[in-house]
Amino acid sequence: MHLEVVADDAALGRVGADRILQARADGALHVLGVATGGTPASTYRELARRSDGRLKDVRLAALDEYVGLPAEHPGSYTSFVRRNIAEPLGIAPEHVAVPRAAAHDLEAAAALFEQQLRDAGGVDLQILGIGANGHIGFNEPGSQADSRTRAVTLAERTRQDNARFFDSPDDVPREALTQGIGTILEARRILLLASGPRKADALARAMEQPPSADCPASWLQRHPDVLVVADQAAAAAL
Ligand code: GLP
């Protein structure tokens, strides 16, 4: 895993956007895997400001979606991806894949999503954030390296951390459909973004401890092409 430390969240956004636009300029970006949450927001804002139509033909694949929220709910990841990425970049709705967690049969929805990834030719560049407990996507502690897209139960800490995106903490769903670790590791390149002091411990465990299910992000050590871009606060324990 390579590490680049930047000053702050604004610099994180500039570097994140640089990497994505460079991959596109190199002809190496047809499918962009997108994370949700607060961390990549500065990167998406920079892309919206600078991409100038260059990403409009890229396909988007989301990491995860809450179970039990209608796709139109403002807190759903379907809404997040549409509002913050697809619409600002001019990407058509039919080029956006999000796990269909509103489906009755979650196992079938998971299999369909994996098929969509394969049909699109796989993810060229996967953007990731990291949870304070070391989760990636919604792969909570206990997630194994060979896990695939599946329904999972959210850790209480994750629900609390994500409560800021909902009217009330009780509104945060308890389950999600997430790409597995094995699914994520199939992306050709990975860009992990981390910002703020709350991520320092998880980032140090991810990069410095032997890979294990205790810190799912540590499985990324097994991938040959991971760039971690962290601000100084998130890199403080490295
Ligand atoms: C959520 C998402 C993750 C994201 C994480 C960190 O749980 N499922 O993909 O990386 O939160 O979010 P934030 O960047 O808001 O700290």
C-alpha cells in the first residue's frame, strides 16, 4: 500500500480528483467504483468543478446500500450517488449500478449486482473510505477476505457514526447490502481516502497490522495497487 499524506480535507479532494482525472486521461478508467459518506465529498466536489464533461461516459458502481430505505430516500446511497456524483458529472442513470437493497430477495439482488459488475468489465478504480472500526463498504469487523456481495448487519458504532445523515439515530437502518471484501479486491486499482482524527487508529491498523477480519480494511494489503491518501490528522498514528 502506498501512502500520500496531505495537509487537510481540501487537499485530499484535490489529490483524489487528480488521480481520477489522470486515470481517465490515461484511458484506464471506464468503471469508477464510488464510496459514499463524508470523506470523498471533497473529491466529488472537485470533480464536479474540474471534470468538464470528461467523465460523462464513465460507468459508476456503488459499494453498498441500506436495506429498508426506498431508493428515493435522501439518506439512501442511491440518492447520494445520483446527487453528488452522477448528476454533477453528467452521467446517465442507466450507467449507475447500486446494489438493489429494496428488493425482496436480497440474495438474488446481490447476485445480480455481481453480474452487473462483471458485465461492465469490472471496476477500474475503486474509491474507498474507512470506518472508524476499520470497515470498508459495509464490511464490518469479522468480514473475511473472500466475502462477496451480501446482506450484512451494521455495527452499532457504524450506525451512530452515520446518524448525522438521518433525522434521528433511530432512523439509521440496521442492515445493508454491500460488496464483499473479495469483490472489492477485484478492482484493478484502489484509492483509499481518510480524513480527520477519528480515522487515525483504523488507518494505522489497516496499514500496519497483519491482515485480519478484525480490521477489514487490512485485507487491502493483499491488493497490488492501493494508494492511500490521508490528511495529517488521519495519518497521525502511522
Ligand atoms: C459508511 C460507508 C463507507 C464509508 C464509511 C465512512 O459506513 N458505507 O463506504 O467509507 O461510512 O464514512 P465517512 O467518510 O462519512 O466517515
